[in-house]
Amino acid sequence: MHILIIGAAGMIGVKLTNRLIKDRAIGGKAVDKVTLVDVVAPSRPEGAPFAVATEAVDLSEPGAATRLVADRPDVIFHLAAIVSGEAEADFEKGYRINLDGTRYLFEAIRKVGDGYRPRVVFTSSIAVFGAPFPDAIPDEFHHTPLTSYGTQKAIDELLLSDYTRRGFMDGIGIRLPTICVRPGKPNKAASGFFSNIIREPLAGHEAVLPVSEDVRHWHASPRSAVNFLIHAAGIDGAKVGPRRTLSMPGVSATVGEQIEALRKVAGESVVKRIRREPDAVIMKIVEGWPRNFAPVRAPALGFQAEKSFEDIIRIHIEDELGGTWVK
Amino acid sequence: MHILIIGAAGMIGVKLTNRLIKDRAIGGKAVDKVTLVDVVAPSRPEGAPFAVATEAVDLSEPGAATRLVADRPDVIFHLAAIVSGEAEADFEKGYRINLDGTRYLFEAIRKVGDGYRPRVVFTSSIAVFGAPFPDAIPDEFHHTPLTSYGTQKAIDELLLSDYTRRGFMDGIGIRLPTICVRPGKPNKAASGFFSNIIREPLAGHEAVLPVSEDVRHWHASPRSAVNFLIHAAGIDGAKVGPRRTLSMPGVSATVGEQIEALRKVAGESVVKRIRREPDAVIMKIVEGWPRNFAPVRAPALGFQAEKSFEDIIRIHIEDELGGTWVK
């Protein structure tokens, strides 16, 4: 099989590539070739047991998508997007990358014709939902995003379903929880603190908590995100039916529960590195975010996430810290 | 006020124009000018107490929308669309007219800038919903259309909300029930029989009923459709909030209940003109359609429809038949 990963230079794209190198197959079918593209050329991974091509491609450039699908990849992971904050700050860029880029890709696939019908795995977002919410958002809750990013993702979901229904491709959309613990440096994303308050204390650094402990949110580990992608790539589309995008399972936890989990896993000395510094702007933004989901379809289709926030912390320690932390 | 009606040559567009001629105002504000456009130039109405311009415009042509909004109409009714059957038969045309045309319009409005923020009333459709359904579809039910037409309308709804949230326009979307009794000749739309079995017998003609009497569907009269549009044009956007598209009220009736209402209003001799001729293709199509809604927001915001199917028949007799029918 030939696998194309669009958005391969991002955190999830790199982890997905490494997983393919380890697994050498998806759904029992051997991987022969992986093409890695992003707006900057992704690094070439080491030790790949299959052919690897890397390329810098801007999906929103006319013709780019046509070139990418010309050699008919069997599975396309479409992870590329500009993030929520940037899509809100730059209206035109958000629509160009997150809507037009995706539509160009789907159109390019359709125009190959000749029976070409690749599995397309698309990462959507819980940002397709907008407050007010029920206590736990069910699979059948309407999509009324409160950001341009959420709007663009919701539109992409609709296109994915229609192109699939018409037989032009075989799409699966997955709505990812907030990925936690996100490795790397603290960033300025409003959601950054959910990861910062775990990752930084474990590394011996202070972390700032800008909201109150009763803020509830919806999480899954980077490892789960990759599991979702791999599972989506191999799933039987007939079992998914016409509603092609699924809210992924996750862990709903308050910030207080996150901290308590950190205490249980790593001890009080680590928890003491969290400094409270309330930020009214971030508190206001977070108010509009989903707190909890009640996904039924995705678990029934075999998608699995962590069972507790302690698991999420342990996975971070295993996958990113070599099994230990700064006591 | 300057009113622009896009899709003015259609049945609803003509009735809306006539209503403006009668009312001379929307929400208490006098109408000075009405611009009527459609892919074919709309007929010039008689007796208008305001300036009327008519023009043939294809909204999906680059530049057309920019020209239409150049003189900054205060209220824009965007009714133009190709219908469900055509959008399904011609994939590219459906997306070009129903998605790109609408996006060009919203973009043209955004690019006027300079504080221009017109009320845009957009006719969406219950086709944004796809089976399986609950008994009555609530306001918060998800949008998983099973047609390209429904997909395009759902995308337009998302754009309408985002462009409104960003302050580029002041949009209200209304999801119309199936309009019944539709005046004119029987047409080949799969939904045509809902109107045919009332209109044709009242006119002394035979009508064909292709489905069983237990088929339930969601109706409103053409008069209600125009009421919805006028009410949407004048409504306080702040009261609507960020969820800009509303499922309109209507009457849920089985075909058997439709026929019983016809019997009560017009008598057995009229009902006898309905001939049963089951059509498996139409029955299959109709299975996927919404049967009933439980709209809460729209009635709370003052949108009103008929209370019974008998009312729908009486309105047809009043508005289209001069108060009488062929006994």
C-alpha cells in the first residue's frame, strides 16, 4: 500500500509516521511506500522499512492536490490545517487552507476517476460544536461552531460525507479531543495550559495555571490520536454508514482532577510546581469549549482512548520521558 | 430601504415581491427600491409603489455578486438554488450554484466593508437532516444530509453563521418545510405528489398518489413561507444569537390525514379524484425524508405556520382559486 500523509511535519504526523515504521502495515496490509508532505518538507524518518518520499506542498495552491493524488495513494491521512487562533486572526487564510485546501484535495481525488476510491482519514475537531452544550455532547448534537476554524472543519466534514456517499472516495472523519499531554515547549494556544501543567512540572519546570480548578475539558493522549488514525484507516466503511465523521472517545476531567492525577502518579513535589495566575481572557475563551462527550458510535466501532487522566500522564512519561521524571 | 431578491423568478420570489408591493414596508421601514434578479430576468410586477429593477444574473459567475451588492441593499433575500434532483444529477453544477454562488455573495458583502452589514435572509431546507430521525427532529439535531443539495445548504448555513459572527453581515437562515399546496402544474419532483393530491382534485383533475397513506411529512403553505421571509427580514438579530439558522414551524401530517382534511374541506367528490398508483422508487426516496419537527426557537422568535392541514388547504383555495373549487 502507498500511504500519503498531508500535514506530516506536525506533532501527530511525525508520531503517525513512526507508528507506520514500527507496524509496517495497516489493517493487515503491508505498507510499501509513504509520501510525507507539509508546507515545509517533513524530515526524512530513519529506519523506514518502506520507500519514503518527502515534499513541501501547499495544498491550497491550485494543482498541488492533483499532483499528490496522481499516483493514486491507497490511504490518505489529511491532517493539515492552520490552527484555531490563526484561522480566527486571518479570516482569508483560514478559509483558503482549511476549506479550499481540503476541497481541492477531494476534487482532485474525484477527478482521478477510473474506480480510484482511496480511504481518506480526516482529522476534524470538537470545535465543530459551540456552546451552550448539554452535560455530555451526544453523537447527534448539532454543529454550530463559534469559531471560523470550527466552521471550516464542519464544512470539511459535510464534504467528506457527500464525496463518500457519491462514491468518489472512502472518507472517515475523526473529531479529536484536545491532545494532552502535548510534548514540546509551552505554546501560546489558549488550550496550552491543559498540557503545560502536566508536562512542565514533570520536567522540573514551573507551569502557569490561568483558570480555576473546576474547568472541565475533554482529553486524549497523542498515542490515542495515532491509534484513532490507524484504526480509521483500516475500518470497514460499510459499518460506519453514511455519517462519516465520529466523535472520538476521550477522558473528561476538571483541572482539579488533572492535578490530583498528577499528584497520584508523580507526587506532591511535582504538583507544587504549578503556579495559579488567573487570566480573564483565557477563562472567557475556555467557557465556550466542550467539557464532556458521550460518544457511542466510535467505541462501538472499536475506537479506544484512555480510561483515566492518570493513564494519560503515565503514557506521557512512557512515550516522552523514558519512563521517569524530575522528582 | 433597498431590497434585493436573488431567485426572484421562482414561486416564492414572485409571492414575496407581491407581498412587498402590498405591505410597502418591512419591520415598519418603508421600501424605496426592489431589485429582482434570477438566472432569467424576472417579470416586472405591476403596481409597485417603489422603484423596481430587474436583471438576469448568474450568481455563480465571478463578479456577479460584487455588482449586485455594489449599491449596498439593506435587505438581501437569497432564495436562489438549483433543486435537490438537479443537484444530485449534476454534481458540479450543484456545488457551483448552491455552494460557490452563495459563498461569492457572502464574500462580496464582506469585501464592501466600510460598515456595510446587510440583513441576509437565506432559505435553507430540511434536507440538511438525514435519516434515521427521532420521531420529531429537535432544534439541536445534527446535520447529516443524504443528498448533495442538503450538503450544500448545510455548508451555506455554516458560512452564514460565521460571516454573521465575524460582523460581515447580519444573516438569518430559515429551514423551510415542504411547501404545500404548491401552485402550478404537477412537476416531476419526487415530493410533487404532496401538493398534486390536493391541487389537482380541487381543479377537477385526477391526481396520482404514489405512496401509502401512512407516509408522514412536514408542510407549510406558500403564504407561510412568505411570512417566514418577511419576519426573518425584520427580526432582531441579537435575539437570534449565534445559531443563525432556524427550523421553521409547520404541520406534520400523514398522506391519510392530508386526504381526510381534503374530504372535510372539499367533500368526497373531490377526494375521489385521487388515484392510488404505488411507485417503489418514490416510496424509497420518501423514506429518507424528515417526517416531523419539534421547533422551539422559531416559534419563540415569532415565526408562525398553519395549525392544521385543513388550514393549508383553505389557504390554497383563498390564495390560488379565488375562494372556490370544482365540486
